[in-house]
Amino acid sequence: MRPISGVPDVTAAAELTREWVSRLVVGEGLCPFASPVMDTLRIEVSPAFDDYTATAEFMTLLQEVADSSPSDLPTALFVVPNLYQDFDEYWNWTLICDDLLVQMGYEGLLQLATFHPQYVFEGEDADDMSHFTNRSPFPMLHIIREQDIEDALTQIRFPERIPERNRHHMRRLGHNGLLNIMPSLAGTAVFADNDDQSTPDN
């Protein structure tokens, strides 16, 4: 896989990722489950430039989350800034990681959420702002405890409306509104040209 050129170091990538979670995911209410675990959110940035190393590191983090107490490590982001610039390559890797989660015996305990700088939802126009609900500064996987999701859903009215509400919110913000909230995204792949991106079924 080709590394993404000009990426920051591990510390800078972690800081930008945490800012994205704080300002957009939590600050704009895109994920109502995120705020309670913000203080204990684990952000693991891989310096890997190859699939084998990145996947092995992902498996290690997956096991660590599964083996930890929910109060100590409730959730984690695994960030791969040097890999999977192409969305199709990233999506194929996420399918492998999903299979590994099942093979490791964590189905029903953990699940993965997907984020990428050039995320594209199937059926939406390529320039639709709705894609930005899942566009992150770098390719990443979110490891989530299924019990936490179930518990959070009991506290939220009409949780099935969250995705559509988020899409409408992004459309209202537009590019300028999004950059006003987080100017540091301007220099990332989030705002790169995505004409050649494909649309896997999500």
C-alpha cells in the first residue's frame, strides 16, 4: 500500500484525531454516546507502513479492549495515517478486520465503526456533505463495546433518527461551516478531491 505523503508524526496525528472527536463528533453531537467516554478514550496511532504490521497492531488493541474493564478502557480508536489513502483499499482492510474480530471470539462483545478522510456512502452524490459524518483526519477504526451501545440507546429517544439527523446537520453546515468549527481540517485529506472514490455498501 502507498503511504500517505506529508502525514504528521504519531503525536500530532493523535492530537488532531482527539480534536476531531472533541469538536465534531462530540461538539456537534454526531455521536450522542461519545461524550461520557471522552476522558477515557484511547487513541492508538500506528506508525506502520505495511498491512501486516498495522493489522497485527489492530489485533493487539482489540484484545486489550476485550480483556480490560469497561471502566478502564471503554472504547478505542485505531488510526493508520500512513496507509489506505484509497477508500477502496481501506474498505477491503476493514472487512479483514471484521473477520478477525469474529475469529478472535469477540462477536457480540465488540464491534467496529469505520472512518476515513474520503468516506463515501453508497447512493449519495459524491459532493454531498452527508459523507462528512464519517470523514476523519486519517483512516481509522473505532472499537466499540456492544453493551455500551445497548445501554446508551435506552437513554436516547428515537435513536434510529440519528444518522439522518447527522446528514442534515452536515448539509446545513456546508464546507465553510465545518471549517469554521475545525480549521485544522483544511490541510488534511478530508477536503481532498474525491472524484475517483467508489461507494461500498455501508
